[in-house]
Amino acid sequence: MQVMQEGQTIKHEVFGLGIVTQADAERTAVDFDDHGPKLFVTSILTAEVIGEPPATRPSPNAAGKLPQPRRQARRQPQQQQQRPPLVPRRVGARST
């Protein structure tokens, strides 16, 4: 398989639709819609190219930086329920 270009839309047999985020002769990184980012060995990647990369790169903003992808907010961990304290028990003791 040939080296893909960043921004191409592909369809993978298992992971579905995704966009190529990085690609070279050895590795190809793809961000899939339903399965998140995955890294493949380029020579054995089997996927159908269904969209071409954008013709131009995004233009820098006023500060001269490229726009950064949005990050998902982290979930706050749920508080654990309070458990009653453990009561020590004699091991091997018989009740009569």
C-alpha cells in the first residue's frame, strides 16, 4: 500500500471511518470516528481511501499558530460509597 497523506479519509474493515493524522513509509496513524486513534504498519494496512486531504493547510491565527484540536473534558471520578468498618474475626475459633 502506498503512503497516505495527512487529512485523507479512509474506511477500515474493522474500525470504520477515520482520518489519517500522520503517515510515513513505516507507520500510519489514523483517528477513527468510533474507535479513536490507532497506529498501523503502513506496509500491511488495508483500508479504502474515500476522501482526499484538504487542498490547503489551515491558515495560522493572529498569533501565528495553527489551530489546535479540541480536547475532550475529563470526567470527574465518582465518589466511592462509604463501607462499614471491617470487624476482626478470630480465625479457627469455634462457637459452642
